[in-house]
Amino acid sequence: MNQKLPEDRAEAVFEDFKRAYTDEQARAEANRCLYCYDAPCIQSCPTGIDVPTFIRRIANENVSGAAQTIFDSNILGMSCARVCPVETLCVGSCVYNHMDSPAIQIGKLQRYATDAAFEAGWTYYEAGEDTGKKVVCVGGGPASLAAAHRLRRQGHQVTVIEKGHFLGGLNTTGIASYKMKADRSISEVEWLLSIGGIDIRSGVSVPDQLSWDDLKSEFDAIFIGFGLGEDSLLSLPSADSEGVIGAVDFIAQMKLSPIDVSSVQNAIVIGGGNTALDAVRELRGLGVESVTLAYRGGESQMSGYAHEWAEAKTEGVVPSWRSQPLSFAADADSRVSSVTFQMMDENKQPISGQTKTIPADLVLLAIGQGKLGSLTTGLDGLQVEWGKIVTDDDGATGAQGVYAGGDCRNGGKEVVNAVAEGDQAAQAIHSFLMGGGSCRT
Amino acid sequence: MPDLTSNTAGIISPNPFWLASAPPTNSGRQIIRAFEAGWGGAVWKTLGQPIQNVSSRFGGIQWRGQRAAGFNNVELITDRSLDANFKEMAEVKRLFPKHAVISSLMVETKEEWKEVIQRSIDAGADGIELNFGCPHGMCERGMGSAVGQEPAVNKEITSWVKSYSSIPVLVKLTPNVGDIVPHGLAAQAGGADGVSLINTIKSIIGVDIDRMIPEPVVGNKGSNGGYCGAAVRPIALHMVAALARDPGFNIPVSGIGGVTNWRDAVEFIALGSSSVQVCTEVMLRGYRIVEDMIDGLTRFMVEQGFQTIDEMVGKAVPAYSEWGDLDINFESVAKIDPDKCIGCNRCMVACHDGAHQCIHPSTDGGIVPVVDESECVGCNLCEIVCPVPDCITMVEVDNGFPEGSWNEHLTTGSTIRPKKGSHGYDMP
């Protein structure tokens, strides 16, 4: 499995938005932690990391122990430290917020400890005693990897199937590069796989190349963690012009290859979620002069994080609120030249006769990702509602021995949610298998 | 404006802030800079037969990110010649005639004492301080704390010095004793004009656990040194106060031990010090710290209506009581201000694990813990651990019992209030 990335890929120009701590800075911040009892930061972490304990370990210069505390709850704690929206999770719940003091920088402390573990090559986990059971994790992203690692620790034989080339899922191909670059995610996957015995099959598509029945004949349990589909596109006039592409697709290209945007004068990103906010900031970071965020609602209606939008604004991104795309125009080379928007009212309803045209030679569509479609056809008992796989609280689907977690289950949340769901499903799978269950046909 | 002039056993200085005998007073050039910065007095780095020092010499305790909360040293007395020191002392006094220069001395024989005292007087020193306190190196040679720990020797050498000295004599006491009072009384009996305390506390500041060598590491070994800095202040305050309230002790005190700012100085003065001496904080921050010591003390005196330092000396001594004379019927309980509480639960865990199990989780689903006042013993632990200023306060409870002490109870059978927080201890 060659996971080498080109050195000159476009994301190489980005620097970390949040700088790493030095030893002294980390210890000073760790010593500020109040070491709350029954701390709200633990409650607000989807993976339930014991934050006060790992921070106290940093303060006491037990960095290896701090990292283990993190990995015990979240095996992707290194990337989560960088990509988690801590402002709305652990840091947002820090009790210091109630006394007008700066909250503890939990994400930066988590990065300090987990980076140290990576740089030093510390590993903490060994495969459990062989149970003779075989589990397949479909998809190579955070949910599957977290499930695979937990299952391996429990002694099961684990296979991960990835349809693409790179492991890590959106952690590798979709994270804003000023938070984490692709190579970091890939080395995290290598570190995770160092537990040994996790079989990787990449370039294999389920169910096209390998059917669910094939999997059921080979494995005792199936974990589905294959995320969402491709970017949703628009069926509007000239929406298929060159230069109109999905935002997730664009971000992946930027992270994995040396794309060139130096000729782009005016870029528009359509959407109001976090993918849109990542995309506008990345376009500015790549040097695009004019970047517009076009959203059909108002500023307060965006689903993207307010702290990310605040940064985007200071970086020079211009908003166009209440703007719903109506049509695209293309030049003689059929390259996009402008987008015309229908103006909307406060209830996101069209205002008759009001339109606006903005010039553009690059348009990214961040209006959601396609749902699962027919991917799960052939799994009797598994239900899909609103494009999401239906499970119980532990991730069990209606199909015997088939579990799911991550974006395909929750519709698209954070990496940390995917890890939590993968881990939880793995524990449920373990109970299922140890109780004599199997999905084998 | 209040008058900051200080008089310690006849040694007059423009303010009560002296540099203690230590590295900051190693040379005339340093002391000139210190006086220019505002220090009122300086006790010269102890003079005697020049010694040879080691590298390294200092160690600091890092505690929760705070550097040098405690400090220690294995440095000895001056390593410079007596000629150079006395020449510089004379020059300092020529330039700063109104500042106090105290000559700290440590020698062995009677003849040596006579010589260094006369040379100090000739150099213009305002007083003599006898170093009977150094707990490392010099005591192995029969000096320093080896003298200070033996009241009879202390008294005898003090009386020699007094017979040779026409200027005030302070005896610097070592804290490395069980009870400071007999040592202060011995100095007084020897004729001392005053005492200064505390010298450093015999200590090992830490261990290099990678090399398994006590710190500070000198080559491949370490030795015990003298502990000082902010961490020792409570010990020093007690020793100063123990002398100040002893009815048989009636000579002035120069207070030393962990003074870092004007507040610390006021505490020492309130417990009986006429002046305070500072070393560690100057080693960590420089002579300039005296600027706020003077400013803060001045503002405090204006606010409190004190005109002179003398008015404050010993002001808190009458309230320093034996435990047995405390009002055992005084009762207080913890109150948590729900508007200020941030929900960290530190009070709860501290009370449960470290006190009397009377603070419990919120019962209404909120973040504010609940104090069971019927079990709260009023110990203060929760108030100490609470990170929010004024969130937990200890509130007096009117329990109807008249003021009364344990000693009174023993002698007169007076009523004492029932105990709280004992829980019956019904272990399974």
C-alpha cells in the first residue's frame, strides 16, 4: 500500500492556523486547568476523552501518559486535536467561560501530547488474543478505522475495504489544510495500523466489485463506515460549464495534487455550511484575490460555525447573503464567466424580480453531498431514511451482524463523531460476536 | 505623607526595606545600585576568611508552572578579601551616609571577632549582624548554625562581640531549631541589641531523578543547602511572632524569610519586625522590586492612617493566641454564591475527599453544589480551592453559645458547642 503524496501538492502553501505549543507553553496552559471534578469538557466530547486527567499529566510532565489517556478514548486523537470544532465542544464548555477568563486551550494541549507520541513513535496497544472471528469495515475513514482498531484490540481478525487509494477518508482528503494536511492524516493511519493484523484492501468498491453477499460469506460481522456520496450538483442552465465543481472534490484535489488556481480572478463558493467556509478560506489561502460566499439565507442562518466565518471575514472573504443560484453563464470556451442569483427574503423565499449577477471563473458547490443511493441494496433488513442508515444507539442496523457509524449514519458530522460511533459500534460488535452471533450465510 | 523611617535597635534607615546578607550584597558596586534603586539598608554579604564556592550553587522549586516558588543555595560567605570588602563598605557609606549598612560577620576566634568588628566600625558600618544561621558548609566548620543552635555558645560569642562593638549588634538566628524562643533569649542575654530571623532552612531542594543526584548538582553529587523564598514565609512569620509575644523577649527584630512585596513586609512588621530583609525576590527579579514595596507600603499606611513604621510594629501580636484560647464556640459555615459559581465542583471533591463530606452535587440538575450546613464544620477548605473570587464565603452562624475557649472549658467547665461533621462512622 503506497500512501505517498506529491510534495508539490497545492495545500503545501498552508501553515497551521493554530500554532503548536512549546513545552513551556503547554505546561503553563496545563497548569491553568482547574482539574474540575465531573468536568463538562468530558461530557461535551463525543468520544468522552478524560480531559482533566490528560491535562494534569501534561502539567506533571507525563506526556506519554497524557497521550494514552487521549488515545484510550479516541484513537484518532491526534487529528481530532487539530480538526475538532473545540470552540463548540470541549473548549466551549470549559468552566472558565463562566467567569470571563480564557477557556483552557484543550485542543492545543491534546495536539501537544498526541504530536509528542507521534514524533517519539510511542505505541500503546497490542492486538488481543485471537477470537477466531472475522470482521470487515467497509470504508477507510475515521469511523471504520476507529472500529477496526478497537476490534483488533479485542482480538478479532479485521479487514478494511477502501474504494479509493488513500486511507483516512475525509480526514485525508477533506480537512482544511490550515488545520491539518493530508500527509499528517496518512501518517496517523500508519500509526494506527501499527497494531498489526488489520488487513487493508484498497481500490475495492462495495457492492460493485465485492457484493454484500460476498462479505457475508467471508465475515462474521460487517461495519459500514463509507461516509457520504459525491458533491451534490445543480441542474441549472450552464451549471455544467468548466470551472463549476463540487467543493469536496476541489478540496480533495488541492490536498492531493498540484492544482493551479493562479489564473482564477473571481471565485464563488455556494453554500452556508462548514464545507463552504473551509473552501472560501482555502481559496484565499491559495491566493485567489476575490472570493465570494453566496448563501441563500442570512448570516445568522448559516449552519457553518460562527468562529470559522469570523476568521473567513478577516481573511477578506465577501458574503452575498440571500442569494440562490438561478443560472450560470459561460464564455466561448464554455468556461464559467458569471453566476446569476435569485435574491431571497428572510424566510429563504424568492423576492420576485430581484436578481444579482456576480462574475466568476471558478465556482465551488458546497450544497451537500449525495446520499447513499443504492449502495446498501442487497442488505436485507437494513433501513435507510433521509439518506442515513438507521441503527440503534449502539450502531446496529436492522440486518443481523451489520453495524454502521460515521457520516453514512449521522448524515455528515465531525471526525470526532465518526470516531465515537465507530468505537461504540465495535464494542457492540464484540458483544455480538462473543455472544455467538454472526452474519455469515 | 507617612514617614517610612525605620529604627531597628538604633540602626536608622530611610525605609524598612533592607537587602539581606546574600549574593545581592556581595560588593560595594551592587549595594550602590541597590541604594540608588531605593533600598533603605543593606546587610553586607557575610565577611570572614574568604572561602571557595562550588558550581552550581542554587536550586529552585517549580510548582504548577511557577518558577522558584521555593529556592535554596549552597553558597557560602564572601569569597572576596576583607580588604576589598571593607574598602568598598567605606565608599558606600561615604556616598550614602543616611542609608543603613550592616556588616555581617562570621569568624572563629575571639581575636578574629575583635578585628573584623573594629574594621567594620572603621568603615562606617551602622551595625553588626552575627551570622549564627548558615545551615550548610560553614556549620561543618563549627560556625554559622553550629553556633546558633547552641544557646550557650550563642550567648558567649554575642557577649564577646558586644564588648568590642560601639555600634548596634544584631544576632541572626537559625530556624533549624525546635523552638526559636530560647535562642532569641540567649542572644538577648549575651547583650544583643536586636535579632534578625530567619536564616535559611536546612533543605534538599530536589533530586535529579534521571541521574539520581540531589540538587543543585555539583559534578556528580549534591548537598543540602539553605531553603528560602516565598515558600518559607509562614515559618518565618511564626518564628518572628513567637519571639515578639514572649514576655521575656524585649529587643527589636529585623524580619527575614520569603518577603516578596509590601504586603509581605506589612505582615512581618505587624508580627513584630522593625525592618524586613529581602534576598530571594531580588535574586529573581532585581533591585527594582523595592519601588513598589515603597509605593505600596506608603499607600497602605495612608489608607490605614499610620504615620510611622513604629505604629505598625507588632500590631497583630496581641491577636496571636494559643490554640487553647481560641473561641471554640465561634461557628461559621460555607455559603456558595450561585451567581458566581462556575460548576467546577472543586469544593465538592475537596470536601468529600479532604474534609467533612458536607458539599454535595446539585439536586436540581444545575451546576451549583449544595452545602449541608448541619454538617459543615466551617473548615475553609472549599473557600481555599474555589477558583472564583468571593464565590464561597465563610459566614458566621449565631448558635447562641457564649464565647468560650477550650482552656476555659478545662478550667471552669464552661459550655462548648456540640461537634459537627463527625458522621457517626457507621462502617459496614
